[in-house]
Amino acid sequence: MDPSTHRDAYFTNLLNNNDFLMSATNEQELSPPQVEVIEIEPSGRKIQRGNNFSNEEDLLLVEGWLETSLDAVQGKDQKHTMLWKRIHKYFEENKKFDFLRNYTSLMNRWSTIQQATNKFYGYLAQVEGMHPSGFNEQDKIGKAKVMFLELEKKSFNFDHCWRVLRFHPKWVEHMDMVKPKKKPSKDDDFHVASSNLERPIGQMTNSDSLVVLNEMAEIRKSKLVLMQEARDHDNKMLCFRQEEVSLKQDELRIQKEKVLLQQVKTRLEEKKEDERIMTLNTSAMPPMLQQYYLQRQMEILASRAGKN
């Protein structure tokens, strides 16, 4: 039988084997890290060194690799040891747990994550390349896990890392760099080829491209929503300032009206006092008081004459 025919028949058998799919997708998650106390600080806080990496540590390691590798100043020209010391620094500065990891431990863990993820990417590319009828995205991922379990003799336990890396620009660039330059010969033994899948085969499928486009559309939609919310906020602030100006104008108007009312009240009181003085009978008053009021009466008469 032609080796390529044998290979296609093998993959078709895996794709149709739902028992394997159930066993692969129902594998248990990695157990929580076992730890041992290595130091107690003066404050009494225990510092622990983890044996197994937790998902939280894996995700922080992936984040550190992505952030450090994208450094605009040192980036690709960094020596390997310096790169991992910088990743270790990022890991230590951003961790929310007390497990201790040296940069060698992180480097080895990254190698494990990268190798498994590269292989899984390659199996997924092969599943997508066969265009199985009626398969959605999750079906293809499930079948790729079946292939991983069957050919690697262990489960793929790095979904949490793969989801972060899958469409990240740095990881996509990395996949392009490690993609094999030549296709394997048809006469190569299939199992030997399958055991050397550190480098993924195949390119991003239409389905993957659609996912990326959908995510970009969601990002644009979110930006539009944020822009609209910002405009609404600005409009509310403008209305608030206009109301504030209006209130201040009303306050000034009220103050002016109070001054006018006080002036009117003062004039009325002065007019009332003038009327009282004009009606006084000064004949019975002492001479000095009589002279004062006669003088005031003359002033009032002069003021009235001036107004007329």
C-alpha cells in the first residue's frame, strides 16, 4: 500500500474513533503543585518552592516570554541566558504566589510547553487539512487531542497556554520561523514522522482566519462602544457645566434684586421720615430743637423742588 494512503487511512480511523475522543477530552487537569517550605521570613511568612508547575505559573511564564521577547530595544539580539534572566525577573515581579523558581527551571518548563504546543498545533493542522465533514472548531480541537494522546502516549495538558499563544503575533511569527522548509518524503515511515512534530506543519486555515477576523471585529466594536461612552460622558459634563453657569447667573441676578429691594426699602423709610418731619408742630419745642426741625423741613422742601 502507498505510504500516503496508509497515513490518510490512519488519520481517518482516528477521526472516526469517538471512544478515543472521549478519553482524550475527559483527561484530568494537571494536579495542583506540591510544595515544600524552604524559608520562613522574620514576619512569619512562609516561602515555598513548587515541584509541579500550576496553571497560574504556566500562564505567567507564557506572558513573560511574550512580553520580554517583544522588547523593542533588546528583543531578538539578546543572548539566550540574558533573555531568560529577564523573563525570570518579569516572572518574579508579577507573580501572586510564593513559589520560588530560578530562571533555569522556567527555561525548562517553557521548553516543555513549547514542544507540546508545537506538536498539538501540528496535529490540529493535519486535522484541518483533511477537511472532515460536519466538524466545527471544537470537534477539530478534540480530534487533535485524540491524535496527540494516541501518538505521544500522553494527554495534551497545555490548553491554557495554547489559548493565549494561538493568535498572538509573536507566537505566529515563531511558528513561521520554525515551520519546516521541506515536506517529508512519501516513503518516510509515518510513525517516525509523527514522532518528530516539534515543528508544526500547515498554515492558518480559513476557519482560523475567520476566528481572528471575528476577534478583530469584536475589538473594533468594543472601541466604538468606549468612544460612544466617552462622547456621552463629555456631553454630560458639558450639560453639567452649562447648568452650573446658569445657576451662577441666577445667583447674581438674585443678589442684584436684593440690592434693589434694599434701596427701595431705604427710600421708603426716608420718605416716611420726611413726611413725619413735615407734619411736626415746632411751636411748642425748645428753641434749639425747633431750629433743627425747621432747618430739616426747609431741606426737604428744597429736595422736592429740585426733583420737580
